[in-house]
Amino acid sequence: MSEKKTSFTLQIKKELAGQSTAEACCLQSECAGMLLFARRFEAEGMEFCSESEAAAQRLLSLLRRCFGIKTEEKTVNAGRHVLHTVGLQGGESQSVYTALGYEPGQVSLRVLMSLFQCERCAASFLRGAFLACGAAAEPEKGSRVEFVTRRSGLARDLMYLLESETGMAARLSTRAGKQVVYIKNGQQAEELLALMGAGVSSMELMGGKILRGVRNEANRIYNCDSANTKKVVGAATRHREAILSIKKTKGLAWLTPELRELAVLRLENPELSLTQLGQLTDPPMTKSGVAHRLARLVEIADSVKGL
Ligand SMILES: [Zn+2]
């Protein structure tokens, strides 16, 4: 998956940003998730940056509700896409940093367990983290939800949180010097989206998985069918050539009545299978009976050619 955000990612973020959260502890946990996984999180300054306008607006609302901070979003044109940024400096940045439980000058940034006060705080934190650094593959491409951060301590803590809160075994890889925590298991990816509050997107992911299954099955049946069709057409062509060669050299009247009947039917009905041809003879014949007589016609044609 490239760094460019998929439209499904933006859709999930919009859905998450529309969640209504009432508890003060959960609001703070979500805000912490958004800021910790933002582009910059230091006592001296913070910067959140996202292609999702809904995510940036969500952060503005959380900062106002949790810390009484009123600030604005800035829009930056970055090549082909627009980035929405929210920045905090000076006193504001310092007060948020300490309010979330961090001490100025902290070198290794970790997820503080003191953030989690009620049983829904962890889900709120994960929602915030996804809004800041999450991405998901388009549902028709596969099930993959990931979090990308430059800080290895945060990546490890996130994996621990996913494991302890949801029992999900997330994996870790690196991409362009960044840590990528990801979930590839379809069911777990759906559960994670639902847990964070993106129920509709979770259903879409499930729908994509079913659609992929249906498409694979349809392809399998189609390939199988066309292989059979080729076999039938190939055999019919061989029989037809044999019968035509007899007709040209000896004439069909030269054949026994049984063989002549089938030879005529085969010439007149090139599209029919052996079973279907057998239903046209009088009396009707089995598929193997038809195959036997056609093989006999091919033998006769070969011997006539050899004369
Ligand atoms: Zn809570």
C-alpha cells in the first residue's frame, strides 16, 4: 500500500470523526492518540497533519472540549493533494503535554497507561491513533488496516495495546524508515474498525471480502467451462473433418445405416455435445455409444485416405 491515502481510508476517518463521545476520559484518550501519532508531539510544539479534513476538524473539537484551546486548521497544497494541519505552540503546547501526563524533555515517547480510565478509553485512543496515522486498503483489494509512525516505542506500545485490548496479534514492518503496525487478518481488520467506531466501513470491508470470494469462484467456473468448451469444439472439428472426407471420397451412402445416421447428425449439429447427439439418434444412444461410433468414423476416414 502506498503512502497516498486510499479513498477508503478517508471514508473511515470521516466515519470515526463523526462519533459522539461523552466521557471526559475517553475524549482525552482520543485526543492523546491523535497527538501522539501526529507529525510532531513535543512540549515545545505539536503539529497534526492529515489529508482528512474531518480528522483535523475532530482534533480542533477535542482540543476545545478537553483543554479549552481554540485554534484553527490550516490548509496546505502539497502537490496533488491538500493537507489539513493543526498546530500548537508555546504555552498551549506545554499545557497539553503535561495534562496528558508527559514531562518536558522526555526522550522516548510511550503510551501512558494512566490515560485509560474507563473500559472504552482504549478504543477511543485507537480511534485517535488511526485518525492521525492510520490507513486501510480498498475493500476490493484486501483486508489491511495499518498505523504508521516514526517512533518505535509508540509502535511497540500500540501492538501491546491491540493485543491486550482486543487479542489481535498485529504485525510490525518498516517502510521508508517508519514503523508500520498492521493487521491483515480479514476478520480482525473488520473488528478493529468496528471497535474504533467505524461500523459502516467495517461492513464494507466484510462485503469486499465476500465479493472477492464470489469473483474468484466465478473465474474458476468460467475457466473450467471454457476449457470444456474448447475440448468439445476440438473433438467436434476432428469428427466433422473425418465425415467430410468420407463424404468426398466414398459418399455417405456407402456407410452402414447406423454410422450414416450419426455422420449426418454430426454434420448438421456441430454445436451439440455427444450426450445431446445421442438423444437425436433413433433409437437414442448413450454418450459412450456415440463416442464409439464417431471413433469408428474417424478410423474409416483414415483408412479411406490411406487407400
Ligand atoms: Zn473513558
